[in-house]
Amino acid sequence: MKIACLLLAAGRSTRMQGMNKLLLRVGETSLVKRTATEIAKVDLSEMIAVTGFEHDKIKKELKTSPFGIVYNENHMVGMHSSIRKGLEALKGDCDGFFVCLSDQPYFTSETLRTLIGAFEQSGSREKIFYPTFNGERGQPVLIGADFRLEILQHEDGDHGCTYLFEKYKDVALPVQVTTSLKDIDRPQDYQAYLENSNG
């Protein structure tokens, strides 16, 4: 099955007290570049990164990645507008697509592979799979291509595709993964990551 990926990298980091969290250092690189590097380890049909806030800086971080870069001029409207922009940028057909966030410092390519395995086993373009870790659900999500038109027709807002989970509870399925799904929203989240990564 052909799986595409949308990497959302347009947010304003409003809770980071003036810092762009996607440019924070994690190990030897930036958070957004680390995420892109992990995604690129997986065999995907297309990879699109959607930028917005501080577009030039994010684009520079991704210049050596295999992602196509799309600027969302409406990123202030919220996350859904970036998902729409990414879907519109996909050139080829796909059976499903990931919606990945750029702010998860523990994210690994294995999470994508696990979700793809569940998706392929289902054999359906009418399913949604999301990861769980230690009982908590999170991102990224893998959405069957049959939902593409509904997403494109939905009004934009700041809650991504949560309406799909509410409307299609019977086909939105959890998949247990082995890596933390925590993200960075506030300075204390980044501090906790640094403390954890240093031992």
C-alpha cells in the first residue's frame, strides 16, 4: 500500500515564551530536522512538510531532507489549514497518509512502521490508526485516503482532524507503540526532555 506523509511545521509555539520549539536543539540537530530524519527512514510514497511561522528558518533546517516544502499562508488559522495545504500538495495517489507533528523529541521511525503494519493488515482505506504508549494516545496518526475529501471540505480550525475521531469512532483504532509520544509545548517540557536525555 502507498503511504504518504504530511509533516506539520507551521505552528507559532505560542506557549514557548518567545522560542520556536521546532528550532530547539535535540542532540546534534534541531527538533524539526530530527523528526524529518526519522520519517525519511521509512519507505513512503511522498513526503510533504508544511511550514508557516518562521518559514525561512524551518526551510533551512529541512534543506537536506527529502521533503517537499509547502508554505501555508493561512497557518495563523490553525493546524487544519496546514493539513489541507499538505493534502493539496500531494502529487500522486495514496492509500493513506500520516499527519506527523514536528515537536516530539522521542519520536522514532519505528512508530510509523508499527502503524503502517496495522494499516496494511486491515487492507482498508477507510480506517484511521493512532498510537498509544503507556495508555496515552498521541501522534502521529495514519488516515485512510477515503477521508481525504472530507478533510479538504471541512472548515479550518486549531484542532487538526479530531472531528474524524469523534465521527468515525468505530474505524479509529489504537495501536500500541514502544516509544514515548510526549511533545514539547512549554519551556518546562523541553527542560524535562533535556534532563531525561542526559541521564
